[in-house]
Amino acid sequence: MNIFNIYLCGVGGQGIGLLSEIILRAADHAGHAAKAVDTHGLAQRGGIVVSQIRLGASAHSPLIPAGEADLAIGLERHEALRAMQTALRDGGTLAYYDTVLQPLPVRLGTAAEVSAEDVARAAAARSITVHAVTSPDIKDPRMQNVAVLSAVNKLSLIPGVEGEHYERAMDDLLKGAALEANLGLFRAAG
């Protein structure tokens, strides 16, 4: 495999760390060489959380050069737009959970809230494919990460990684009721 770069972003409490670890382990189960790094900022206070995953034996660093991500995954609309603008290459793919957790500038009235149309417009200008995900039936918003993962799987957005690999990764990381709930959503959503 040539290098395939995955940039994940959200805000603290949305499950970026778990999502990143599931993707990393799924890639490993699929036989890919993989490198990853997380940055958490003020994650416990709703700050930005970013994970970077690079697949392919010729990836020597886990850091994705600016504008070279093949896939950006966002768990919030503002962060999805930021990821698309800073990390995603022209012609890449953006998958995001279509919800808004207003960043401080929006709350203070110094910036406008980003709409789904804003994301679509910015993507169209750069030939980026966008997949906005919503799952209104989710009882626990902390599981929005798995709803996006389900879409990533169903759309085959990560080369060579299939549903069985994601499920094995979830089994590695989760147990009991949490595993069953996440597997159920993974199989049903997307």
C-alpha cells in the first residue's frame, strides 16, 4: 500500500481517542503497517483533540504533512471544516458527524456558526467528497464516533480495512455492555 493518511479531530469528550485506537488496531488486523500520534490540548475542557494515522510501510513518521491527509474524520462540524482546510488534500474525503458543539468564539459572538452548507461549499471548491453522518436514534452522544466509523466502513473509506477488522479492534478495546452497544451501533448505523 502507498501511504494513506487519516486525520481525526473533534473536541474533548467526543471519543476521538477511542476512534483513533479502533482505526489503528483495525489497520493492524488488516495487515497494514501503521503509525499514529494523538494531541489532546485541553481535552477535558472541551478543547481540540487531534489524532493522525499513517498507513503504509513507507510512512516513517506519524505526523501528516499539512494538506496531505487522504481522509479527514471530524466529530463536530467546526472541527471538520478546520480539518478540511488545514489537513485534507484537494480531492480527498471528509467524513464527519453533523453536530455543533459551539467553539468559544461562536459563544462569544465573535465568529459565526458553521453550517453544513458552509462545509459543502468549501469542499466543492477543492473537489473534496463529503459524507455527513447523523444518527438521531443515538441515546448516548459519546457514541457518535462509532456512527461515523460505521459510515467509514460501509463506504470503504480506508483501503483494505473491513468490518471484521473494526469489530476485532472494538473487541480488543471494549468489554461487556459497552462492547455490545458499540457493536450494535456499528452494525446498524452508517
